[in-house]
Amino acid sequence: MRRVMIALALVSFFGIGCSPYSKPAAEESATDVAVSPASSKMVIKVPTMSCPHGCWPTVKKTLEEQSGVASVELAKQSDESTIDKPEVTITCDGNFDAPAAIDALSKNGFEGAEVLN
């Protein structure tokens, strides 16, 4: 939660639009990526997403409802009946606020989500 608050503060202070704020590598954390450039992709790990029939549709809908999202795709799984790689790729078409998306996932029961890139 602290990381999300820091990221939101950075967005407010620096007025980050389409480019992520660059910090020294020692200070960087996955949830500090506040927004993604237009027409770019971002991967979010959702460790509590475990089933393709209930969890995945909820995660997809939650992320598609976020501003700046063009599409949401589930990572390729080794078996279609389970999720063994709980990662989604978001294609952005505008300002995508990662902390807000992480918060929305958490509110829908998917705590612990984090931006991987």
C-alpha cells in the first residue's frame, strides 16, 4: 500500500502523462510505474488469480475498466483448465494508471498484484 501511495504522489507531483517516471534502479519498485506510454504494453502479475473460469474473467473486466486500456490478455498457460502463470499483458492506448489498476484488483479480491515491467 505504501508503494501505491508513493507512486500516486509521484504522479501528482511530476504530472506524469504517458511516460513512466525514471528513478535510480536502487529505488525502483514494480508498483512505482504509474502510467504506461500510449500504445505500449505492461505485464501485471496477479498471484491470487488461479482459475480461468472465474478469476480470469473478473481480472480481465477489472483491468479493461481502467482508463487507457486497449486490451488485456492472459499469459499462455501450460494447461487451459488452470492458471499456472498468473500474468496479464495490458496494451495501453492512453494514460494507464498502474497503482489505480492494482487497487481495483485488490478491491475485487486479487491482492498482491504487481507490475513486472
